[in-house]
Amino acid sequence: MLHIVNKSPSDRNSVDTCLGHVKPGSAVLFIEDAVYAATKGTVAEAKVKAVMPGVAVYVLEPDLNARGMQGRVLDGVKLVDYGGFVDLVTEHSTCQSWL
Amino acid sequence: MTDEMDMEEGGVVKKFMFVNRKAPYGTIYALESLEVVLISAAFEQDVSLAFVDDGVYQLMKNVNTDGIEMKSFSKTYRALEGYDIEKLYVEKESMEARGLTEDDLIVDVQVISQSEMGDLMNEQDVVLSF
Amino acid sequence: MPMVEVAGKSFEVDEEGYLTNLADWDENIAKYLAQEEKVEMGDDHWEIINFLREYYNEYQIAPAIRVLTKAVAKKLGPDKGNNKYLYELFPYGPAKQACKIAGLPKPTGCI
């Protein structure tokens, strides 16, 4: 399943809760303010790294660039554009958008 | 996606989960979710409700909204059984982080761990977040 | 919102004729609403109306028809808890019509 989060990890607990529920084989995509969770030095870093062996973590590049956070992305996080976002949605049978 | 589906009365039954993560009354999410759940009952799907994070506050007993000029919908959770919605899951960690126990809740629920909740989400055909 | 006067008391209804304020309801208003729906109220009608008001008090919603039927069957027996019986009393839909007469909002989960 694909988990999509759009809230900053230092503002809301959505990233934290999502990462607590995600299962190996699933994917997580950070968009909008959640792109901060894909970068180095945040409150979410340890938890993102902890799930990464079994979970594919993606970040939406346009949202990342819009916030000037390019170049700070955690190793192993994959960048996707809007086309890649659509591909992720179609590749997974279910999708949850964490509010 | 399709392997979990059964044919029942000529229709396809899918597993739907409504994930509730917001406290009631401060925002409209909890009430909206409850209304969607009640409407979805008409389609006779396999519906589960999950209460996670502040969503567990939706099930508090002793709600009295007289002073805030809002209709209380807390008793409506008790009507869910009559709508054949009987799968109510509350996350243990969320309840504990708020100092709550099952005795504080207005309906009977199944208390499960975060890890079990993750497994349940994974089994669904459709997950709707509120 | 339209205002209606019944037996010297005036009350508000919405554009579909549902009573706006549940607390305004009394027997006279029920009789007026029934007349508007062309339902002649007998004991059997009142029994369902009172049942609906009790249901609303307990759960704070007007039940969907399927739920109403089941709940009536449980409380008043299968002779009354079935579609045929309820549609005979309230031909234009027991949930919608009876809820209106009972002063409740339109049923939740009614499609």
C-alpha cells in the first residue's frame, strides 16, 4: 500500500503516526509540507531511516525544490516528479492519505 | 486487491477502513467521518473504524455540548451496531498516551496495538482518512 | 425559512417541510405535518412516531429505513418490523415521512 503524507513532521504527528503503521513492502510518499520529513536533521530523521530497509520512501521533487530543501535529502529517499507520483498511485492497490 | 473480495447479493463487497485521527468538535472531521460511515452502511460493505491519535477522544463518555451550541454526536457511535458496523478498533498506544482506558469509552471496541493496526490497514481495499 | 402556525404556536420548517427545531414538536404539530403528508394518523402511526422519537433521543440521529425496520422488529415484533407494514402506514417512505411527522431531521444514511 502507498502512504501519502502532506504535513510537516515538526508541526503535526502525521508523519510519525504514518511511519508507526507502515509495513515492509509498502511505500511512503512525502508531499507538500511533509517533504521536510525526507531531509536531514529533522525530528523525523531517525524514524524515516528506521523504516527504510523494508519500505520505499519517496519525496515529491517540485515540493522539495519549492521549499529550498534540495540537496538535504536523506540517503536512500527517491525523488519523484508528478508523473512519478501518478505511477506510484497506480502501482499500489490501496493508498492512504494521512491528514 | 481483488483476492479479498466476495460476491454477496450480487454485489462486490470490499473492505473499507475509516481512519479517525482528530479530536471531535474542534474541527469537523469527526462528524464528517461519522456521517460518511452511516451513509456507507447502505452499501453493505465490510466496514472497519479505526481510532488513532486524538481520534480516540471521539469515543469519550460523558460528553456534554450544551455550553458550546453544537449538537453532540457521541451517542451516535452507539447506533453503529444497528447499522451493522461492528468493527471498531482503538489503538492501544494512542489511548495510553492520553491516559485513557476502555472504561472511558462510550462503546465496546477492540483495543489493538499500533503494529496490529498497521496490519489491518494493509488488508483493506479502501482506506479513508479523517 | 418558512414559518407555520399551528394551534396558536408558530414554528419553523425547512424548504422540504422538516421541523427546524426538534424541541418545538408537539402532538398538534405532528398532526399538522401528517396532514401535509396526507397521512391519517391512527394508533399504529403514533406508535411508530413515538418509537422514532425515542430512537432519536437515544442515538441523536434519524435511522435509515433498513435500520428502522430492524429496530422496530426488535422492539415491537416482526409483524411491525417489516417494509410492508411500515410502507402501509407511511406510503411515501417510512423513514422520510415518519421522521418528518416525528419532527426529526431527514434520516442519516438515507440515499
